[in-house]
Amino acid sequence: MSNYDVIVIGSGPGGYVCAIRCAQLGLKTAIVEGRETLGGTCLNVGCIPSKALLHASHSYHEAQHNFEKMGIVGGKPKVDFAKMQGYKDDVVGTNTKGVEFLMKKNKIDWIKGWAKIDSSTQVTVGDTAYATKNIVIASGSEPSSIPNVDIDEKTVVSSTGALALGKIPKSMVVIGAGVIGLEMGSVYARLGTEVTVVEYMKHITPGMDMDVSKGLQKILKKQGLKFVMGAAVQSTKAAKTKATVTYKLGDKEESIDADVVLVSTGRKPFMDGLGFAEMGGALTDRGQIQTDNQWRTSIAGVYAIGDVITGPMLAHKAEDEGMAVAEVIAGKHGHVNYGVIPGVIYTTPEVASVGQTEEQLKEAGVDYKVGKFSFMGNGRAKAVFQGDGFVKLIVDAKTDRILGCHLIGPAAGELIHEICVAMEFGASAQDIALTCHAHPTFSEAVREAALACGGGAIHA
């Protein structure tokens, strides 16, 4: 029987980062993964392949609509969808091989198969038992559905099936206006699919700042996406070549047909066959693994991170927890600042957010100020046809300390990190406003929003 200091179950961003940090701290480490490739949902059927298709479809959109405006004249571009899927698969393959290389480089054993926890000191994979001093559960999540909606990954698909369609559908219904639904809806809308988003709430991107939610929906409508809001989906019925979605809008029942239905109603922890609950491991009311502030579960020696515990199901949140729990296991201090975890939606324009929303601050009775700046006042954004959107900075009215930032615009997923660093250092809006930003850059819009929290933006 092999003996380890740590066995990490799951090789997604939380798991493989945890394993690397454990190895760097001198712990003998193994990682268990049942897929043929490492990287978990994120690298195989999530973040990475979706970004590849988003990039490809955005490039096609640019060629269709903006190249001629810039004086680039040629034949009308066509989509070879099989080749586009091949490009996506190559991107996935490069990334998963990269993780495999990192495991070898850090002398981490990859135990291939699905793990079952026998005790706090033993994990079984297949017919082999492995002894360990610590176990980290990083088994991730899987798509969830709603009653009377059966996913067959052919006509009614999850995000996994949406990434691997054999052809571009003429029509698609997206159930759920969250991050995944809007990203995948954007991909196919750019490729010519008629996309209708059906959402139970009255607004898209639940939980995000309402200015962002309203602004993004307006932009996506201009891009051709249709929205049915406040609709409670009752069922889907799949046939060979199409599916029918039935929903209630008020007291009225309606239906819509589409070639493909994408079910994007959230994700749930994946713990099939793990044995944690069967051992008496404590779960939350939502079926997540209960942990303390050091990621310890109710079973001594067993830790949990990422999508299987509470908090946003984000790869970078799992990575932070992975590094922190490795530090804890090694007898050091592990910490994650949950107040400064950014979220990004990779539509065009991108959406990014960190900290508290205006709605949350109102509910908490916090006295705050808002500085807002439109990308229409940013020269670089206008030069690349991305003047839609804005930067919204929220600060404490008394101290000027940054409480949150919410933006829609070009490279929003990169721009948000200036604010993340500022918040980690307890910076004020004035600190951002007095920092020289290169011209012409998108980041100047962030500075202008900071100026708007004080004496006023320059280019507004």
C-alpha cells in the first residue's frame, strides 16, 4: 500500500493547484482523477473550451461587421464548424497536457480512476487502497436541471453538450440567464443561431449589480438575443430534430420550439461514489460539504474546497482555497479573502464585478457614493467599436474606501484586477484617481470612475 501525506480527489483548478502547493511544501502528494485527462470540468468541458468558442465566434463577428469599416475588404467569411470544434479541442488538449506536465514536474502521482473514501486515512481507487494522512475533496460540480426537463445531450443539452454540437443550430432556447447560458447563447447567436433566453427572474445575471444586469441585457438584445423574462419553465419535450419548451408567463402557458435547448440552470456538487456522506460527513441544506474556516470537514483529516463547498462556483475561488488548504495541512496559515473574489462574464463586451453591489449596500444601510464612467468617453474603446458599457465604482461615503466595482466593457475581465489589488490594500477611490494610467488604454475608464467619486470625471 502506497503511503501519502495528502491525497487530493479531483484534478480541476482547485485540486491540481492544491496538489502542486502541497508538493512545493514538501508533502508527498497524489491526485485522483477519473477522466482520461486532467483539469476537471474547467479545462475539459467548461471555462477553457467555452472561451475558445467565444474567441472564434467573436472573430467571425468582427470579420462580418467591422473589418470593412476598418478598410479590410475581402470575401464574405464562412464558418467551418467542424474545424472550429477542432480548434477548441486543440486548445483543451494543450491545456490538459500542461497540467499533466505540472504533475510530473512536481513529482505528484496521478492515480487514475474514481475515488472512494474508506476512512480519514484511506482512499480506494478501483481495487487498490491508498493510505494517507490527509484527504482533500476537490471533486467539483456537475450541471443541475429542473423538474420535467430531461437532458439527453443531443437535443436538450447541458453546457457540456452545447460545447460539442455537431452543427450550428438554426434556433436555440437557453433556459436560464446566468453566466453559462449567456456565454453559450452569445457564441451561437454570433454564428447565426436564433437564440431565445427564458429566465424565471425578472432580470438576467441574478446576484449581480442591477445597473450591470440591465445594461448587459440591453446590449445583448442589440446583438440579436431574445429574452422571455419572468417565465417558469414547466417542461421540455424532445423529438428527433427539435425540442419544445413549455413555460408559464403569469397565468398563461406558452411554448417555443427550437433545434436545441440549452439547460443552464446552475450546477450542483459532484460526489457520486465518493462515500463522504455515507461515512456520516456533514452536508449543508443545499447538499454541499460543510467546512469550518480552515476547510476542515466534520471528518478529521478530511478537507474540502471548490464547488463542493459553499460560495461561488468559480475556478479561481477553488484555486485560492487549494493553495490555502495546502498551507493549513503543512502547519502554516492559509487564508482566502472572500470579499475580494472577482466574477467575469466573457460575452462581448465582457462583464466583471468584485465586492458589494449597490443593492447589498442599501440593504445593509451603508452610506456610499457611486462614481460612473461610460466607455463612450474612452478613446481606445471607441477605436475598436466597443464604446458600449461603463465602469461603476462604489465607495464608502465617509472614508472613500472602495467597496465594490462593476463594469461592462472591453477587457473588463482584466480591468477588474486593478480594483481587486486596490481593495486588498484597503485603497480609496482617490488612490486610483491619483495614479497615472497610460493613454490610450481601456484602464483610463477605471480612473475616470474613481475621479467621478470625487471632484468629477474629466472626459464625461
